[in-house]
Amino acid sequence: MIRVVLPHHLRTLAKVGDEVQVDLNGNATVKSLLDALESKYPMLRGTIRDHGTLKRRPLVRFFACGEDISHESQDTPLPEAIVNGNEPFFVMGAIAGG
């Protein structure tokens, strides 16, 4: 079971608490995690990744074990601490402005 922490506006949209859990069948990658998340919470489709290209939205960031992995390939394996549930995977909205 992988733990995922979503930003407030996506928690509100999905009507969930601070953290959600998803099961992965097979490889534990960012892509498989996001596929499972969007399958379990279809209202999140298009909010984290673009509908057509499935690329990460520009103002969304992914963090695993304190590291920003937003620019890594979506096929990169997730760290063991994420896979075994010791650490959550964070989806965060980027802070922009001046």
C-alpha cells in the first residue's frame, strides 16, 4: 500500500483526508502510482497530469523521501521507503509569484 499526500484543493476535489492509499499491481513507478491514483479517484484525472499527454502539469511537483522528483522520468522506480509505506509520496502545488 503506497501512501499519497495531496494538496488541499485536490483533497477537497476527491473528498478525502490528508492522506490516501493506493495499491500497485506490478512496477512501483511514478506513472503506475498516478495511474492507480486516477483510477481510484477519477475526479483527479487531468488535475495532476494532462489528459492527452499524461505529462505532469507545470505547477505540480512530486516529492519522494524529501527529494523533488518532478523532472525525473515517470518510469523511474519509486524508492523502497515509498513502496513499503514507510514514507508518503507527496503531490504538491508549486508556489509561484513575486
